[in-house]
Amino acid sequence: MFKPYILENMEFDKDSLYKLGKLSKIQIDESKLKSLSSDLGSIVEFIDRLKSIDTENVDPTSNSLDQSLVMRDDIASDVNTPNEILENAPQKELDFFSVPKVIE
Amino acid sequence: MKRNLNFIEASSLLEASETTSVDLTKIYLENIKQAEELNCFNTITAERALVDAEKSDLRRQQGTLKSRFDGIPIGVKDLFCTKNIKTTASSKILSNFVPSYESAVTQNCIDAGLISLGKLNCDEFAMGSTNKTSYYGPVTNPWKSNKSDAKLVPGGSSGGSAAAVAADLCVASLGTDTGGSIRQPASFTGTVGLKPTYGRVSRWGIIAFASSLDQAGPITKTVEDAAALFEIIAGHDPKDSTSSIKEKESFYHNLNSSIKGMKIGIPKEFKSDGLPSSTQKAWDDCMKLLQTNGAELIDISLPHTMDALPTYYIIAPAEASSNLARYDGVKYGIREEGKNLIEMYEKTRSVGFGDEVKRRILIGTYVLSSGYYDAYYIKAQKIRSLIKNDFNQAFEKVDAILTPSTPSTAFEIENEPNDPVQTYLNDIFTVPINLAGIPAISIPFANDENGLPIGLQLITNSFEEQKLLNIAKNVQDTVNYESVPKNWWQE
């Protein structure tokens, strides 16, 4: 098997995992807590390899395309009309998406 | 009719009136039916395909063809939005989503008269390299080892797209490639897979995974087919702000296989003792072949090669966690009811996403969270600059770079490592290319000791797809790899 990286299989801290779940709006399933913490531990250990690389005086690249932003002409189009879009809504009322009550 | 018809052959047969689009479409729909076991398609659009094929035949009679490829049946990865046709990204969360618009790429195919047979299975939200993360179940590789009857992965994430072409369920297909998702499955299935320069092909209407890396491309039976289909889908699109304004060339028309005097770089960082001997031999043989055909080999160094994979596993999940925030049970897709809005979000996303997608959202959220953003995300973007710079320097000396496409050939579906990082290694040779935004192609070169295809990867500088395709054609025409899988699924 091709194994160019050596990992020690760290575990990801469980409290931090619950916090990430809250931030990501994903419930952390109790039964999968152990495997998830081991998976995330491996991934974090893997990406931590980069910490030792010297990036002093290097600019970040967010996108590889060497082109300034192209603007398109501001012309109205009739694709994606409200009715078409609402067709996919799990719940709608009148011309609106409908969600559980937010204000008490 | 000949099995495994390619794009160019199909167009010649149509032109010579030796077949019709309806007949071709019927043959492929029958092939698809017989290959149900491979699970290549999420949705088969038989009725619509036949209607479209009839229209194409009518255009041919009336001399109003949309292009010389009018009437050829293809398959489309289920990541491209298709108007009025279910588009799921192989996820439960989008299992009921019917787009009200057509992606730019599929619109270009419609404008060229191509016939879509349906939507091809892939890893969920294109996250994976085995096609096992699909909500609709794994795709089976049409290839089998000559030493075992075990089912093999087709690679991923465009596993359905690659397997469907290899099994002759369509003439060619469309895939997307964020870290190797076209080239790795092409390599595992003996097909040709092209990842164009970032910006060459519009991303409008492609369900986003990592927006700064995603790029659509063809998976085909030959290099000529790749050039032809690439030419159809490429071009500036005002609806994609990162679409290149460069004029598209006549890639197919300009195809020639002359490589005399070209310099081909061999990066020392891709050499590894862990590489299977058959892959190493294929790589060596291809170097000799290029030399014999008039190219010069040059040893080069891409010093940050080993940093590319961890860099990718910061940038891609970060962008994914942001892109996938839109799946919240409000605007489209499924909804799980909750006591309040937050609980509705959490339940919907927990039920709707699979394990790999959740892992990547969590990691992406982690590297973007307060206190970690500079240490991970900005750091990764800086290393991305170093990786891009490695390639810039290399291309001052060479025309193209030759590497293996993958560190192994197709492996057993049941035999995936438990540790996700080990699975990520599948993309170790393909990921640096996406980070640099340059084009690359995987072409089948030989079979390993188990009779499974080995793919080699050619890489050129940004917007040099013509040169890339020309070198690939030279290799293809010299090596004459004509191996196809035995059609065991029809027995």
C-alpha cells in the first residue's frame, strides 16, 4: 500500500466536536462519536503537517485565474422566476418560503 | 453495430446515414438496462432521450444540424443542474430537487444537439474517490481483476461517468474534477479524462463543492473524443464570474500528434518506492515512448508536491462548508421538522448528509473558525501560491509534465481503509493540478498484472489544452491501448 505519510491517529477533542456540530448545524450522533473523533483527529494531524512550512512573505492564492473580475451587462432576464423557484420549497405560503416560528 | 463506438465514429455513422440518432439512443438505453448491476445511473431519461433523438434525425433530414455531433447520446454526472430533470448530487438532501434551469455545460451540449441519456451516479456532492459515498449506493467498475471475482470501485467522484463510458452505456460523458474526480476514475476504468484549466468551462449550474477548484470536463473513449466534447462545453460564460474571457480554440480540428522537440518534465517528487511496479513500468515505458517519438525528457522538481494533499484538505472542506450551508431545508431539498428553526436546520442536515460530507463540513468549519482561520485557511492559501509557483517555474523549462494518474489501480469495493486520510491518498497525484488551476489529462496506457488499466497523467500550463491533447494523442496513437472490460454484467 502506498503510504507516504506517517500518522499517529490522534483523537479529536469531544467538546470541540460538539461545538463544531453546533456551528455547522449538524447533530453529532452519540453512537458515531468515537469514530468521528478518530477520523477528524487523523485529518487534523494530517493538515497540521503544513505548520512547519515557511510562508513568510508569501501572498495567499484564493483563485488560480489571473483575470480581474468581469462584469456582465445589467440586463433583466426571465429565468428562475419566483414561481419556478418556489416549486422546490419544502413548505411555502403565498409567495414565500415558510419556516418554523422564529419570534416568540 | 460495432461495440464501443466512440464520439467520432458515431458522428461518421450518422453522417453516412448508416444509423440514426433514434437507433443509437435505443442501443444505449438497452445497454443501460442490461447493466443495472453496475449502478451507473441515478436517473435514466429514456423518454426524453428518444424525443430528442427524433428531433435530431429530423434536423439531419432537413439539413439544419446544430453541430457535426448532433444526435450522439451521452451521460451527464448528477452534479449538473438539468431543467425539469431531477438533480441530486447523489445526496439524500437533494433527492427531490428538480432544477428550474439548465447548467451552462449541459446547455452547450443541448446547443450542439447531443442527446442526454440520464444522470450519472457520483460520490455525494462529488466528495470521494470510490463512488461509495453516494446515497444511491456504490457504482461497480466494469473491470474485474483476472485473479478474483470481487467487485471493484470505479474511482470517484465521477465514478458513474467513467464506468458508463467503459461499459459502453453512452458514447461519452460529462464529469467534474475538484481534486482528481475526472482523472482518477478515468484511470481506474481505462478511459480518457480531461480536467481543463480553471475558468475554461463555466461552473454555472454545477452544484458547488469547492468553487476555486471545481472544473467540468469530458470522460471519453479516445483523445479525439475528449477534444471534441471539450470544444463543445468550453467557452466564456457571463454568468460565471470566474469564467475565462479567452477565445476558445478548435481543439478537435487543430489536433495533431507531433511532439518533435517538445520537452517533457519528470518530477522527482512523484517517484516513490511505494508505487506498484506495474505503474512504475508504465511510467518508464511512456517516457521511452515520448523520447522515441522525438521529445526530450527533463528531470524537474516540484518541491511542494507532498504539501498539496494537506493543503487541499484545508481549502476544499473550507469552501465546501460554506457552499453547503445553503442546504437548510428552506429553499429546496428535503426538510426534517423540528421544534424551532435551529432544530429544523440541524435535523435536516443530519438526516440529509452522509458521513463523508459531514466530516468535510466539520473540518471546513474548524479551519475557518475564529482563532484557526489564519493558522489553517490563510496558511493553506499561501502554500497554494508555493505550489502554483513550482509549476510556473517548471513550465519555464518544459512543455508538459508526465506522471502516473493514481498510486494504484482499481481496488475492491469492500476493501477501503478505515482511516479517511488513507482514502484521500488516491488523489495525491491529481490534487496539485487543481490547486494550481492548470489542465491535465489521464489516458489509459497499459494493464497491470491483474489485467486492470493503468492511467498516466499529462499536465501543461494554463490554457495549453491544445498542446496537452496533442501529446496525449501521440501517446495514444503509439501505444494503441485497445483493451476493454469483458461484459460480465450481460451474461
